[in-house]
Amino acid sequence: EPLAVPSSLPQCKADFPIFTHHPELVFLDSAASAQKPQQVISAIANFYAQDYANIHRGAYRLSSRATDLFESVREKAAQFFGAPAEGIVFTRNATEAVNLVAYAWGLRHLSAGDVVLVGEMEHHANLVPWHLVAGLRGARVEAVRMTPDGQLDLEDYAHKLATLPVKLVALQHVSNALGTVHPARELVEQAHGRGVPILLDGAQAAPHLPLDLAALGADFYVLSSHKMLGPTGVGCLIARPEVLRDLPPFNGGGDMIREVYPDHSTYADPPSRFEAGTPAIAEVIGFGAALDYLKALGMDQVHAHEQMLLHYALEQLGGIAGLTLYGPDPAQAQRSGVVSFNVLGAHAHDVAGFLDEAGICVRAGHHCAQPLMRALDVASTARASFYVYNTPADVDRLAAELREIVQFFGET
Ligand code: PMP
């Protein structure tokens, strides 16, 4: 049964049942995970109710149909991200996609003394897998510095690429903590100019920016469905098919083999080679519905809507004395819809607690980016992040509450 066409921006908030259940909710934590439109929820429920069977075991029609539905999402993702379908591997999330590259590529290609070049602002998901695999291979992980205003220091990047034995670059495309949009094309060109492959962590880019991954040219690109209106339990590793063909498997098991003998096995071509076991079938189908939804809204419109909210928020919050805002001036660097801040004299968790009392959800903490927090010399920040269902009225509510919180902490 056809799913309802999404409402256009900015009316699309009506498509998200969470706001019917919580009419006063101001949800400003989409960088952690996004809310789901009814179209996604229905796609999952309908699949279980009408079409459910395991896939790739097509002895009967129900299973063939489930397989077609699942594989059609690979085609959708290919179109959406501008990459060939054979280059799309479904993982559990962005974290697992980084681990896949770290173990499949890193164990084979890293050796003693080699450097994996990351950024100081990385999410732990793009640090810890490299620590683990570099540790196994005697390689080391070095970080490109960030500028005081939260950009990647491009001089330091060029310098480290030129002077260290870098075997792989692994950088975020967009910062989850500050919203900085890094110059991805330039990062790729510089790495390739040195003959070094590059992984981009697109967990915070894919939900918010129109992407053309073939044009971008990164060797590996990772993302999560749950941050882009889709369900949890699904992510993607996107790579050129010839890059995937050269990689050994990551997990072993059913569905990823060609032939198995008691003492050895041979492996399927990618992407199956990297999809061992029964995948998150319903969730992948839900992810397909999320991609349909975002495509119908238009990623250019999504981006424009968030930019409007970002600029309005920076204007509103920028005028509050006693509030420190982090991240680059949008006149200096591209920013996505993320505003990190602290209230003078208050812990970020207390600020988030007060905001929660007022029905406003923000995140507080180190945002899985402890090296970044150290570079900023703070223990934590509060973070408001925007998505398609947010409105200027949400920003007004946040600003009004923050004015009261600043006053409260100013008086104590
Ligand atoms: N990278 C970045 C920049 C992120 O923001 C996140 C999620 N906070 C991740 C990676 C990891 O995503 P997931 O937890 O879905 O694997």
C-alpha cells in the first residue's frame, strides 16, 4: 500500500507522531538520534504484518519479495548518496562501519610505525577502532589539530600528511559537537595527492547535506540510519566496489560465503561478503522509507531549513550575556544545525536538567569527543541540534529558558 507523501517543509512536523504524543516537546537532540516520521514507522509495521520472511533464501515467493524489498533499499541508498549499489554495505551503525574498515583494511595494510591520521575533533567511533587495530599492528594514531574556533587546522593536516608515514586518513565530515562542516573535497584531494586513502565519517553529514559520494571520491564513507529519520540498527559503509573487492571479510558466517568446507571457506563478492548473518531486514526497509522521505523533502530544502534555524539560534543565543557559544563563526566556516554552549557558573548537565523541566531536550556531556573537550578546555557542553521538524518557535523557547537559567546562575 502506498505510503503518504510527506508534507513539505516546514509543515512536516505533523508527520512525526512523537509530537502528537508530546505536543509541548521541543526536541533539540537530533544529532544524537532523530525522531521518526509515520512513513518510516508504517513501513516497518507493514513489512512485519504483510511481507515478513528471511531474505536471500528464495525458495518461496514471500521470501523473494522480502529480498526484493531489502535489496531495493540498496538501490535507493545508491541513488540517494550517489554511489553504485555494489558499493553499499549494510552495517549496524556508523560505528560498526568504521570497525569493519579498521579490521578488514587496517589489519591487512597497517604495519609497525605506520600512522592513521585522525582529527582532534573526532567522535570516539572514529578513534577507538583505530586505537584497537593500530595497537594490534604496532601502528600509531596521530591527530590533526583543530583551530581555537573549532575548524580543522588545514596547515597542520598538510604538514602531517607530508611529514608522517600516514597509511590512512580517517576524518569526520561534520562535527557532532560543534557542527563544523569540514571541507571534505579538499581533505580527499590532499590525501589522494599523497597517495593515501581516506575514510570520512559522515554520521553527521548524511542527514543534513546533499551528498554526491562519487564526486567526493573518499575511499570509505560511513553513516547511521537513525540520525536521518530511519530506525536504529542500520548503518552503511559506502566504498567503491573495487575497493571492497580487495578487502577480506570482517565477520564470518552465513550469507557471506561462496563455498564452505570443514577446514576453509571462500567468500562471496561484496557487498554480501561483509553482511554475515541475518541482517536487520525490517530496519533496512525502514531506512529505505526514511530515504524516500528525505528525498521528497529535498536535501537542499532540508539544508536550507537548518541553516535558517542555525542563524536564528546564533542570533538569539548570541545576545544572551553569560552564555558561551562554541564552534566557528558561520561567516568563517560552514556550520550545520548544531549549537554547543555553556552557562557561566553552571554545569552543562544542570543546564540540560533545567531545560528538560521546561520540555526542551538537549544533550549535555562530552558528546563522545573527549579530545575535543580537552582542546576547548571544558569538561562538557550543552548542545542543541536541529532537524526538519524544528521551528523558529523551538529556538524562541530555548532562548527564553536560557535567559532565565543564566539569570538564576548569575544570582547564585
Ligand atoms: N560519528 C559521529 C560524528 C557521530 O556523531 C556519531 C553518533 N553520535 C557516530 C560517529 C556514531 O554513530 P553510531 O552511534 O550510530 O554508530
